[in-house]
Amino acid sequence: MALKEVLLAPEGERYAQVAKARAMTPDALIAELQAANLRGRGGAGFPMGRKASLIDRGSAKPKYLVVNADESEPGAFKDRQVMAEHPHRLIEGCLIAAHAIEAKDIFIYIRGEYLAVYEILQAAVDDARATGIFGDVEVTVYRGAGAYICGEETALLDSLEGRRGQPRPRPPFPPVQGLYNAPTQINNVCTIATVPTILELGAEEFAKTGVESSPGTAIFSISGNVVSPGNYELELGTPMRELIYDHAGGIPDGRTLKAVIPGGSSVPALTPDQIDVPLDYDSLAQLGTFFGAASLIVVDDRCCMVQLALRSTKFYMHESCGKCTPCREGTRWMVQLLEKIEAGDAEHSDIDLLRSVGDRILGKSLCALGDFAVYPVASYIKHWGDEFAAHVEHGGCPFEGSSSLEGIVAPSDAHTHHPVAEVPA
Amino acid sequence: MSAAETVTLTVDGVEVTVPKGIGLVEAALQAGIEIPVFCYEPRLGPPVGACRMCLCEVAPGPPKPQAACTLTAADGMVVKTAKTSAMAAEAQNATLEFILVNHPLDCPVCDKGGECPLQDLTFRYGPGNTRMEFQKRTFEKPIPISPTIALDRERCILCYRCTRFSESVAEDGQLVAVNRGASSMIATFEDEPYRAPFSGNVVELCPVGALTSTQYRFEARPWEIQQVPTVCGLCPVGCNISATTREGKVKRILSRNHPEVDEGWLCDKGRFAYSHLRADDRIEDPLRKVSAHRFEPLSWGDALDEVELLLRWAGSSIVTALSGGETVEQAYGLAKLLREGLGAHAAVMPEPVPDALDAFRAPLSAIRDAPAVVVLCDEPVVERAPVVDLWIRAARRNGARVLTEIPEERIDGVVLISDDADRCAWFARDLGAAAAYYLPRTPNGRGVVDAWSAASEGEPVDGEPKLMIVSRDLAAADPSVRALAERAEKVIGIGMFEASFRGLADLVLPATSYLERDGTTVNLEGRLQRQRRTVVGPCPDELAWIAKLAERFGVAVSPYASTTFEEVAGRCYGGISFADVSDQASLPARAESAAELAPPPSTRVAEGPGLRLVAYTPLFSGAAVERTPELAFLRPDGEIELAADDARARGIANGDAVTVRSNGTSRALRARIVRDLAPGVTRIPRDDAEGLHETVEVSK
Amino acid sequence: MNFADEVREIAKQYPDARSATLPALRLAQERHGWLPPDAFREVADALGLTPAYCKAVASFYDMYHLEPVGEHLVEVCTNLSCALSGAQKVVDAFESELGVRAGETTDDGDITFRTVECLGGCGYPTVVAVDNRYRQFVKPEDVPSIVEMVRGA
Ligand SMILES: Cc1cc2nc3c(=O)[nH]c(=O)nc-3n(C[C@H](O)[C@H](O)[C@H](O)COP(=O)(O)O)c2cc1C
Ligand code: SF4
Ligand code: FES
């Protein structure tokens, strides 16, 4: 069966699925969720039901459900629309998931910048509470304060505990030791907001939608150089080309497609000849990239890939939490090298050094942020290496000021909020 | 060990069987294999996996290097370190390259140079050259974060050991990391100093030269120094320490982890107060009083003759005030001379420890593992026995209940800590405590009492004393001792500093410090520990001239601590040998006691609106601290401790200026609200409490 | 309600009062306009933490101001999607309109202008946040009216 909109569709009867879920035992509900094989929409794509089954429900401690609404991945803006337009769909999903893991406390961690969305969500929570649907469950909306790393699940937990949001070593994993060291389920907004649909259709039917390895729909945030950027909810498996050209209207101003970063700025980019790939976890993995946050950044031929790499790396340097060595030191070193290349002061050996520094960060940092800084840059060097080399030979940027990212000022270039020692790279 | 409690894994092909639940770093060590670490330090709590120095290849597990420090040894695990895994070698080399990217090359002028883990690990696992050619991160350096500690942010590798100590061990929350990412740095609040009793431990924890001791700065190179193992003599805990000496001078005090006593932590008094050894008013020769407030030196020959004359003249009519700062051997030698030689049995002793407590003897580390800890102390634990405070905090972090009153219900395994000997003994029995610790006032009071009674039998004679002997500055500072001395015709002092004895003694013999003598002390657990002569003092060891004098009275006292110890041990310590107490002394077995105990008076609570005043002796006070300028900032500065409820009831907030009144006298102090202080009680340092009565009014 | 009581009220929502650190810091910032040393002391006293701890937390997050800022905060996203869609031209427009560089505050102390990382509006570039309220699809020509509006506010 084909599934059209689920997350962005107009709401039916609110909280209809909660009663259905509460009529089931937690075990039965978890079995249902596992059967649905809903894969996490936050990035890792880990099956939501399996995660629930890992919760240490035998523990004497309370169980917690935490919704990851930190959405800070450059290119991602889907959670925001779901919360702004259908907050009750998210809350309904929360109540169902909480029943599965026997949690009485639900926390929704929303990034601090989403002020308007927070107000909508908080109002919705209050309305829902007023209807009595919560029962003995409590929902608390917690505002972040501006730190991309707090989207990483364990950093999020530390932030929610009132600390510096730095990732924790795993193991122990949150289902065993999460918030306040108690068993904790963490899911992305879209993951949880999809849960009611699973109960509505039944796991069996739901599992038939999308593609076998990734059922259901996803909201794809598409931005950058397309005619109609925005969110499009499509079944998983939809070809990327269809999204870019049919839904988002293709590349504007008669420019040509140069690169697509398919999962938010943290994943390897694809070249124009790769965009027939179906948009699902496994197909993208086969191309050596990731589904990530289902957020496509489309880049046309006006963009200098060195500048793209530099701007991207400045972001990850700025957002590195500073806890682990490779990410903290490596991202800054990468920025220094990229600036040297962009300035035309580099040798070919500097490009090799950049690649090597990347390799030395990859897989060695405490959380994936280190990898996120490297994946895209490594892919730019791989596919557009000649453009990097041109900077060396040409003694400067071959675009000579015409690149779409020319002169872009990143926060790390001009800074006031960390007066103590913002380190210019 | 039964198979159930062990796991078997292989590290670099070596199969090891280790206790279940231990970390990979320890497991590898048992196989004789090093997994290099920076941030990993089990004493600081759960691993953080920050520095990435310990990356190894681990199966089962994801196909990338794993932070070994965060993993627990499991059956069938296959661990490969840099020795046998290219992946691990590459990862560790990468970590070091990244650490060095912003680490300055000032090793030649760095105090850590030569004893620096970063140097050592770079030598073993690091890159031979640098590929970094950009400007390194620069900071203003070094900045003093307190009079005792300097911080060099450029050298900092952000292992977060210091901040974890501050947050999770000392729990003072004063040393933190600020900012994010590459801008992260270690800091205190604004430009306030790191003012806390255990701050010095961060210097020892720092794996690089980022946190250094201002006292030790540029004082020595590692190859010029000796480390002499000994025991701190400044409080009854008796932390195990090493004295770093160079050219016969103590340059630094380091911890020497005794897992049962101190777990490798020291208070800042024990760590930094050593400079009092070289104070200007240190007594180096015997002194004779020439006028009310002046002494003149005299030769040892003359001094001993005068002492002999005074002793013969006074005969049995001598009162000896012992301070509890002597070694067992010094006290024993003196006691033997006076009691056996002159029948002078009268003595003022440090407070006695009821034998009944020996039935509740346990290592201090038992506090950490207790389900509940009852702290029956008027005086703050940290001021009397600092490291005990850390054990109590560790217990709380382990989930123990920490109570400041006698619990209604019975709690199995409860441990008791008290600063009142009789209450301690009584309630230890009453609660059926698993362990009980009395916190005495003096470092070796217990050993001194043992030694005195072991020396001989005999009752004091009645009547006013003709001669009084005041042993050590601690006793000379005691008002009751001074009062007694008033009544004696003559007074002989034995001490380190002139000021202590001015207007008190007619004759003063120089005393050694705990770092300058050989002998033993008994700590608050009842553990005999050996102090070593780490440097030669400006004067002979007391035991040497005590032996000479004793000879003149036909009493045999050996000038050697070892010989004297064996004599004492034979009489009261079951004949254990000097060797047994030398390196890491073990705790004597428990001794049951049938002694009848009298129920102690119930705690006095102030009647009326007033608060019960407890005047305490601050940790950072006394002769040694007064002679250590770097510690001046830690001395109490007119603070009064209030329980949260009492403060709220009076509308007093932390740091408010308050007036303390008790009939007639009033004093202006600053309020400090402390969490574990029983309501109705308030604490003021003894000096500030001068003239105040038991019950005080506190108002804004 | 005084600050301390307000903070303790917030703390009640959480199993551990420490969780109230972020909300308490936000509240303190609303009162002071930024986070001066005293703000950290207030938060610390209210929650039984230390000022050092509170500053450690605040300095980790971009939305807390450790030094004075203007009456109003104007932030332009210059992350990839906005940048690809001309965010820098919007930045330039603000700089010339306000007469300050990104990261600076106007002399009259009215407006602090800065660039920020992705605001989560990538599909509607360029995103500009005025006192945390988003304006989307902002073009350089819209800047004068935005500034006028802010100054008017
Ligand atoms: C640096 C970093 C940033 C992340 N940011 C987010 C985010 O903003 N939102 C999100 O849902 N997941 C984010 N994740 C993924 C989370 O760690 C976690 O996998 C996810 O929230 C789990 O939810 P899901 O299983 O429903 O996808 C991030 C991960 C990393 C390493
Ligand atoms: S100062 Fe030393 S102990 Fe503290 S983080 Fe830096 S390197 Fe680690
Ligand atoms: S890149 Fe501008 S909002 Fe995301």
C-alpha cells in the first residue's frame, strides 16, 4: 500500500491511538513497534521499537522518555514544522511510547532558538494536560540554549541535567543508564510523531509502506540552490531526482547541479550522476553516504567546494564541545589548512595533510561530531579534488570572487558571546 | 576466586583472568601490558573517555578504535594495544599529534619536564615530528589561580582531571572548564582564587605542567631530587606522603597513596605548610631566658647541665605537658627519663582514647563503603581531620545516608564519626556500629599516651609543681597548660619557635619537625606509621639528647628510634617490628573490650532564640600555617557558619555581614551557610569566638 | 516573587534541581540583559551550586551573553543553505545600515548584530532572528525596514 502524508497531513481525531496503546501491555506494544520496523529519523536510523525493547524495565529506577527536538543539523528544519503545525501528533506519540517503556516522565528537549515553536508546543502540552489524557504521565518541554552538540543524545542528557552539554562515553547506553542514570528512551521528533500512525494502520500494514528496509514516510528538508526549497513528506525510497526536480522544482537561474549533501551538512556529498538513488537508509549507505537527517542541501555550479568545505568545517569547529582531543584540535587544524588553501598559499602537500588530518579524526572522537566534520570535506576532496588542486596552481580561488559563498562570515570569524578566549583559527 | 567472579580475556595475545567488573586498563596491567592514558583516573569517578589516549582495537566491538578506559573487561574479549595493532598504534599516535598541535615546546623551562606523562607517552607512542605549522593557541601565562597554584593554559591538554577533582571528589565546584570546543579552558570564577582545603591535589593530578605549585616553581629538576617516603604529622589522619628533597631541603610534598588511609589525597596544609621548617624564628640552639621577653642562645653542653640541675632540684615535683606532636619514641624516652629516673609521674596529656573503641577499629576507607554514616561532630570534620571529610563525601556519592544525629532506627553497617571520645565509644556500642572513628585534636595524642604509660608505673605526688616541662609549640599554645605553668617555679620548653615560649619558659630546647625526625605515630584509626627523617634539621633529634640526659640519671634510653620502638612495641604494641610500620602500614586487629561506659550527657541545645556556639580550631591555623605565607589566604577571615534553616529564619543570605552577640560582647562576622550543620548550632573559629559565650544571638 | 523563589519553583519540575540551571540562567539574563558576575552568584545561591559552575555552563551555550549586549539582538544565519542563497549580502546590508561589523553593538547600545549558525529555517533563506523571532526569506533590500522596525520597538 502507498502512504501519502503522515506527519504533515491534517490531524484526525486527537489522541485516538493513545487509548488503543494503553489497552495493550507494554510488551505487546513494544512487539508492535518492533514489527513496524520504524527507523529513527534523527540520523542513526536505529529501529525505534528495538530501542524500546532495550530499556531496562526491570530497573528500580524511574524510566524516562526524551524527545530530541534539538534539530541543529545544517539543512534540517523538519522537526520544526511538525511541532509548529501538529504538536499534538508529537504529544500523542510521546504518550504511546511512554506507555511502552513504562515511563511517567517525558521530556521534550527543544533547541533554544525555536522560541515561537516552543510557545506553540508548550501551549499544546498545556491543552492536552487539561483534557486529562496525560493520566499520571507528565510532559515537560525543556529549552536548549544554543549548542549543536546537544542534539547528540548523551550530550542532550547532560544538558537536560543542567550541565555543559558534552557527550558521555557509551556504553553504558541510555536505555540502561540515561537521564539521571536511569533507563531512558531517546527519539527524534519525527520518529515519535510517526508512532500514532503505526497504531492506526497496525504494524503489519505500516511495515508494507516505504521500502522493506525502511518503512513509512519521511519529511525531507530540501534547501540551497533549488527553485522551491522546503519540507516534502514522501515515502522512503522515493528517488532523489524526483525530490529535487519534481517537488523542489530543480536548479534555479539556469544553473547546473554540482553537488547534493543528502543528510544534512554532516554527510558525504553526492555528484549529479548519483541522484537517481532512492531516498532510504540502505540505498544511500550503498553510495557511501547517509540518510542522516533527511535534509538535502543542493549546491549549484557557482559554489567553490573549498569555500563550502571551509564554511562547513568552521561550523563543526565552532560546535565541537571541546571534550575529546581529535575533534577539538582536529577541526581547528582543518579550518587552518582550508583557509590556507582558499587563500592560495598552500602546496599540494597541504591537501594531502588535510586528508590525513581528517583520517586521523575519523572514528576516533568520543561522539560522531568529529566524523561529521570530516565526512563532507573528505568527499569534496574525493570528487572535486581538481578544484582543490586548482587553488594551489592558481595561487588563489579559481572562482576569483564569483563563488556563491564568497566572503561568507561565520560566527567563529566574528564573535562576542565568548569574550574570554574565542580562538581565531 | 570462583569462576563466577572472574573473566578471562586476551590482551596482545596474552590471556589473563581478572576479577569481574574491572576496567580494561587494569586488566591489561595484570597482563603486564600498558594502555596509555591521560584523562583516566578511577579515583575521580566514572571514566570520561575524553583524551582518547587509550584507543585500542577491541573485539567484540565496532570496527574502529575503542577507548579502553571506558570499557569493562569481559569474557572472551580480545584487546590489541599499539604493540600488536596497527589500528591502535595509528590511533594513539594521532591522539598525541592532536594534543601536541597546541602544546607549547617550553619543556626545558617546565617544572613537569622529566616527570611528565605527556613527554613519556610522546616518547613511546607519539609522532617524531610536527606537521603543524600554524600559530598555536596562545593564552596569558602563567596565571596564579591561587597563591599556591599557577595555571598555564597553553600547556593544558584538557583532560579535565582537575575539574573532575573539584566537582566530584572535593566537591568544592570552584575549578571548572569554561567556553566550548577549541576555546575551552580551565578557570576559576572571575578572578577569585581557588580557595578550598584540598586544592593542591590538582597539581599532582595534572598530567602536564599546566597546574604547578608556586612554591616548587623552578626549584628543582627531577634528576636532582630525592623522594623520601614518610607520613604527614600535621593532623591525626597521618596521610602517607613523599617529601621531595634537594640539597638537604624539602622542596615539595607529594601524596603516597595509602588506599586505606588517604587514597592519595592531601589537604593543602599537609602539602604546602612544609616551608615553616625554614621560618626565621626557628629555634636552632638551646635558649635561656634573660628577660621577660628575650632569650639568649647557649651551648648544648651548658643547656644539658642546666636541665640536669633543674631536674635534680625538682625531683618528683615535675609536671610534664605533652602535646601529641611527639613521636611515640620521643614521648617514651622522655617518660622513661622522668618517671623511672625521677619518679616524676605527673603529666598533662592529650585527650585519651577509650580502649572500647578498639573493638570498632577499621580502615578509613570503610567509610566510603558504608550504607550510612553518622557524623557526631561539633567541629567541622574537615578542620580536624581533613581527609576524613573526603571519605564522607565519597560515601554520600556512593548513596550512603549521612546523618548528623543519632538515627531512631537501627541501621546495619552504619559507621560512626565523632569528635568526642566518650560519645564516640558509647554510641558505637549503642548503634552496634560496623566501625567507629574518634577524631582527636592532635596528630599523635594516642601514641603519646601509650608511650607515657608504657614507660613506667607510679602515681603523681601532690602539691604545686616546682618544675614544668612543656613539650612542643602545640602544648605551649594551650591556655590550660600556660595557666599551670604560671604556678610552676621553673619551666623548660621544648619547641620549634621562639614566639611560642616567650614569657613562658626559662629554658628552651630546640625541637625537630615531623619531617626531620625518625619515629612512629599512631593515627586516628589506631594505625602505627613510620615517619622518616627526610632532611636533617637545624638541631639534633630530641631522642639523642634525651638519651644523654637519661644516662646521667642512670636510665637506659636508646638514641635510636628503631631500638626504642622495639622496646615500646614490646610493652604495648604486641611486639611488632619497625619494618611492619615502615612503608604501607597495616591496621592492627580489633581488640574487644569489656570496659563499662558511662552514658554521655545529651547534646546541649541552646535554650531560647539563641544558637549554640561551637568555637573550633581551623585547619589553616597554628604555628606551621602562620609561617607559610602562601597559606595566609586560606586562614578563616571572620566567617560564621550557619545552618540553612537558621539563616533563613533570620533572613540571612550567604556572605551577608552579621552581628554575633552574647551578653555584653558583640562581633561583626560574615555568614557562610553550610549544608550539613545541625540546626540550632553555629560555628566560629576559636580566635574570633574570643569572649563569646555558649549561646549567641546572630542577626543581620 | 523574588528571583531565588522563582528559580526554586522551576527546580520543582525536575527530579534533580540541577536541571534548572539552564532555565535559571535564562531568567537571570532576562533580568540583567546579560549575565554579569552577580547573575551567576544569584543562580548559584538559588540552586545550591557555585558561581564557577554556573559560568562554566553558561559559557558553553551560544545564547547566553557573558558580556553586555544591545537592547536588541539581530542575528543572521550564515550556514550553508542561507549562505548559498546570499546570506552574506544580507550581512553586508545590516553592517552598512547599522554602521557596525558582525559581532558588534551600535554606539547607542541599541542593537547587537551578529552572524549565527544554522537556525533551522534553511528552506526559507535568508533567516534573520530579531530578539529570537525569525524573519524568513530576508533579502538585502528588506534590511532597512527591519532595522527601522527594531529601532522603533
Ligand atoms: C553531533 C550530533 C548531533 C545530532 N543532532 C541531532 C538532532 O539535532 N536531532 C536528532 O533527532 N538527532 C540528532 N543526533 C542523533 C542522536 O544522537 C540520536 O541518535 C537520535 O536522537 C536518536 O533518535 P532516533 O533513533 O529517533 O533517530 C545527533 C547526533 C550527533 C552525533
Ligand atoms: S590543567 Fe591539567 S589537569 Fe586540568 S584539564 Fe588541563 S591538563 Fe588536565
Ligand atoms: S543554513 Fe540558514 S537556517 Fe539553516
